[in-house]
Amino acid sequence: MMGHASPETTARYVHLSLEQLAAEYGAARASLAGARR
């Protein structure tokens, strides 16, 4: 996300909790996985 290798780095800049960030990241990955089929 945002070009960072680690979600924790992204969280510093977007001011989200790690739980929120992990949920969004998981949703995005699932969406992309479905789009590739």
C-alpha cells in the first residue's frame, strides 16, 4: 500500500489503526484475487 513494504509503515502516514489497515488490506487483496480469475 502506498508503496511501502510494510503495513505498519503505511499506518504511520495515514493515521489508521493496524486493525483497520489490516482489514482494508485484506479486502483489497480479496478483491484483486477475484478480479484475476
